[in-house]
Amino acid sequence: MTAILGISAYYHDSAAALLIDGDIVAAAQEERFTRKKHDARFPRNAVDYCLREAGLSPTELTYVAFYDKPLLKFERILQTYMGVAPLGLRSFVQAMPKWLMGKLWTAREIRKELPGYRRRVLFGEHHESHAASAFYPSPFEEAAVLAVDGVGEWATTSLWRGQGNELEPIGEIRFPHSLGLLYSAFTYYTGFKVNSGEYKVMGLAPYGEPKYVDRILGELFELREDGSFHMRMDHFDYLAGLKMTSGRFDALFGGPPRKPESELTQREMDLAASVQVVVEMAMERLARHARKVTGCRYLCLAGGVALNCVANGKLLRSGIFDDLWIQPAAGDAGGALGVAYSVWHRYLGNARAATGRDRQKGSYLGPAPDREAVRSYFDRIGAPYREVPDAELPEVVADLLASEKVVGLCQGRMEFGPRALGGRSILGDARSPKMQRTMNLKIKYRESFRPFAPSVLEEDVSEWFEIDRPSPYMLLVANVREDKRIPMTPEQQALFGIEKLNVPRSEIPAVTHVDYSARIQTVSAETNPVYHRIISAFKEKTGCPVVVNTSFNVRGEPIVCTAEDAYRCFMRTEMDNLVVENFVLEKSAQPEFKDVGDWREEFELD
């Protein structure tokens, strides 16, 4: 038996992943256990879970691998500071203790956290780990691989060719020029938090007009025909300072950054629309170049930019490649899985045979609730519940959804990656015109403009959306079919900006964005049979195979992991029902929930 533990840590979204003889046994982000969003600390709890799932101790691990090379990253940081000195002193003073006291000694820290492990600690390069996480679990025997993020050690964009068990590096773009950091700069400038608010910019974009595209391409970002690019660094402050943009950036776009939590204006919507168009242009050109130089018919994607599902959808529709596969945990968390795969295939030389289906197991790789422990917990806290036979559960949940109840669902193994896929999800009726606003303001406590995703039966997706293939990981955007849309009146067509929000767009308005798009998750009976049966029962009752699916959390909080997390979130919100495995709880029947303080003050609002 060969057991390989992959670890990512110390920057954001720490995680652990475990392969046994090349098979994914477990993977999870640390934030789910500590309840600290984007937790960057060593993933002690995630490691413990992975070992527990496999029944292993640290002494039984064959290899432990870390997802990047700290010394190489430290070299980049020192060279950057030296290049801008004497600017950047404050940033330098803040960064150096973390490096000198911890990050430079990663192997030592790993051994300390894994008592009894005495074998080698291996290190992969950051973009190699991204590329491996995308290619090795993919269904393709051969593929071009693009890793696009903020920055690893030096690379910000890299192109690879995967074939069998080999990953061949072809080219890269280096720091400080970064498509991910460009998007993060606009995230910062529009008043959202870097490394967590980028998806808000993507969601805001359809409310605006891309009126700043020429200004971005002319003054900030030189985009070449092969997808390579160069940034005008005098407009950015991330080399020397503690913020993303400089005064020149402010002057270019007519004022200072929006203050977080202040009112969104048309300027922010237009900026979001503009940078989204630029990212889509860059990704398309990178993809065309990748097809040209590799000759491959398929493309794999990873890195934070690969979570931009709007760009992914347009890339698929461009026809440059026959198909795409995107790592569900495309950000740094997925690096833990990627480096473990690199050890198995690249370092150990084990063969890989593509099967036409991916090896990600639906990304249901986290812990599952133990039913007896759940029963004991609810009994201990005095929470009334119904225990429903497994065969009847789909019908019960479908009845609740059809009556416009909002249901928190915690069943099976937790998802690996930032998307809830029916394991830790909040569900609603996609046909309800009021569901988006209700779930945003009363359940998620977040901005009303944010769209929700549809979960649709895999076999029915083409009947409702303009897409001809599965999208199991909620990483592709496609439009609602025209025959399901509601025509807009002239008065509605004249609406501008956020005024567009409350206009029903289709027969499933709760999951139809203002541009008729939807971030689709197709649900397979093979990877999540319980969720598939729930949606099937809903279809039998309503004729609609689509439900609203959003992550089971509130703003500023990680997705729930345990029954305790789920109950706490249920009681702190205006959800109607909670379903944990086969236990069904009704809000109106619950005793008064005693909690210390206002939960909205406990979590950082991003």
C-alpha cells in the first residue's frame, strides 16, 4: 500500500488530501473544521480527518508532500522587496517574521504536526500542483492544461501538456504580471475582499456595461494575441504596499475605491462588467494558443481564475476545445490533491489510464454525519425531529420545496472545494419569483444582487439550459433555454443597473440571472443518489427538475461540516426546515435557541 498525504497551507484555504494506491480517499479544507473562513493555518483537523477516514496513523504514510516550494517563493518575495526598496518597508516588516519563524521551515512544521512520520517530505511547485490537480483526475488521456491564478512561486499562468502519467511544462507568465491579480485589483477597487470577493464581482458584472474595456487594455493591461500579457505596474500597489491599487488607478477610473459595505453604484457595476470581459478575452486567447501549441482536443483548468464559471462557459461555447474539465477545488486547496497526484504519477512513475469519467467522485470527499451521533446530539439539546425512512426522505423534502419552504440539507460526504453540491446545501423552489430575494436577505444575509445556482437532473439539463453535457461541479455558466424564458416588456427592457433585479426572467426565476444565465450543477444518480432522488421527486410533483442550490452557510462563515454546524446555522437564520441525513426538523417546533452574542458580529463580513 502506498499512502500519500498532500498538504496546502500558510497562504489561504489550507487543505489536506489523501491518496491510497492512486485513489482519492479523502480531501477537505481546514476552514470547515475550525469555522474560520479561508483558514490558512496548518490543516491539522483536515489531516486528522483524512487519516481517520483511511484508518491510518502518521507512521503508516508512505509520503507527505507540500504543494509549493517555500524557498523559491521566499526568493521571489525578497527580490520583489529589493526591487522596490525603499518602498515596501511596512509590508516587509510585517511579512518577514512569518517567514523566518515558520514558512521557511515547512518540513520541520510538518514533522511536528505528524508525530511519528520519519520519511521524506516532498515539495512540488505551486503551478505543477495546480496542473496535476486538473489533469490527473480528469477523464482525458491527453489534454492541454492551463493553470491561472494570482501567483505561486514565480508563475502566475502556466501551460502544460498532459499525456498518460506525464505532465510536460510548455510555458509560463511570471509575477508581477497576473490575470488573477488584475481581477483581485478590481475586486479591491469595487469594495470587496481580495481572495474571497472575486465571485461577487463576477455576479455583479451583468448589471453593468463594459464601458471601461478599452481603458483597461490601453492603460493597465496589454493583452497579446497568444494570450500573454503585460501589466502597467505604476497603477498597482501590491509590489510595495498593503493594498492592490495606486493613486494612478484611482485617477484612471475617476475616484478612490468604494468603501466596503457602502452603496453599490453604476460605476462598480460597469467596472465589474469591464474586467470580466477582459478576463474572458485573455482566457480565450490563452486557450487558442494552448490548442495551437499542444494539438490537444481537450483542456483542463485549475488555479483561482478557473473558478470564473462565466469565462469557463464562454470558453466551452467557443469550440476551441472539444471539452473542458475544471478541478472543483481549483484554488489553493486543490493544490493538496495535486501534489499528492504528482508524487504518485510523476515521482513514483505509476501509470494512469483514462476511463472517460473523472476520478473526483463528485468531489464528495469530506466527512459524512454519523446517524447515531446525530440522533444523540439532537436528543441532548432537546431539538424535536422526525426520523424518516430512507425510502421516504426524497418525497418529504420534495413536498417541503414544492410548498416554497427553504430547506437546509446536510447529507452524505461533504464537498471538497468552494461549491456546495447537494451535500451541504440550502435548497429552494427555483420556480418561485421571491426565492432569490428571500434566500439572500433572510437566509444568507448577503447582497441582494447575488445570483443562485440551479441543481438540475443530469438527464434533463438540455431541456432547460443551453448546454449539451454534464456540469457536475457548478463551474460552467450557460443560458436558460429561450422556450423557458419570459419575454420582457419595453418598460422592463429600459431598466438600468440594479433595477433589473426584480424582473422575472424565466419559468425558473430564482436561478436565472439578469442576463438569462445560470451557474449550472447537473446531479447524477451515480455520484449523489440521495440528492438525485430528491430532485426527481420534486420533478414528479411539479414537472420541474430544477431546484435552487446555495451553500449551507451564511455570509462570512465557511460551509457547514457537522450536524452541530448545520443546526446552529439553521437556528440563526430564517430557514424553514433542516434535514440531516434522515432527520427532519421544523423551525417552528424548535425550542428557543440560546447563543452568545449576535452571530453576525462573530464572523468577518466580506
